Amino acid sequence: MAPLNYDTIVVGMGPSGTMAATTLAKAGKRVLALEAQDRIGGRVRTVPFGDGIVELGAEWIHGTEHSRVYELAIQNNVTVLSQPLDYKMYRSDGSEADSALVNDLLTFSLGVVDEPPPEPEPLGQYITRR
């Protein structure tokens, strides 16, 4: 039997590997996709639990702007729910932190992610400057 020739071999069929293999195949490349587990999906794994389901791994899509994951979810009619950012925060000693301050910082930080500075700088410095 003659050996098969591939343009690319993708190792790992989590979301990134699956997207890479799909994109390359759509571009006309011969792709071999390999996965060591008995399923694809990487850390994305939904399993039955009692009368419902539970997520054992990745379950958030971080951002909707310029996100191939978000675009694929929408194209494939995956239900996407927004999550409020009003968390209670706790210190390592178990006492409650200033949740309002932490939530404000989290909201602000998520807002500036889409507007990176022209010159790279430490995140803390950038947030303080902004």
C-alpha cells in the first residue's frame, strides 16, 4: 500500500485543532487530524448528570467580537447565554472582599480588552493609565 501524503497533520481535536483542520481542508489542503482520546472536543465536554447535563470542561465563549468560536456557535444554532458579572468575591482566608470594587474592575478590564494600547505594556499599568 502506498503511503498517503498530507499537506498538514493536526494533532489534537479540541476546538483549536478542529478549527485548524476545518479551515485547512476548506482551503483545499489534504489534512490528517489525529486525536488521542476516544472523542473530539478537548476540554469542551458535556455529559449526562441526573436528569440533566453538566459541563466538565470549557463552557464559556470569551467575547463576541472577532471570535471564531462565537461565530461557529451562532452558525450551528448553539444556544449562547450572556452571563452577568455580579460575582461575590472572597479572600484566601474566606472573608468577603469588596465585591463592588472587584466587579467594577472586572467590567472595566473586559471593556479595555478590545482596545489594546499602541505599544505593549503591563496590564496593570495599562488599566491604571486608562
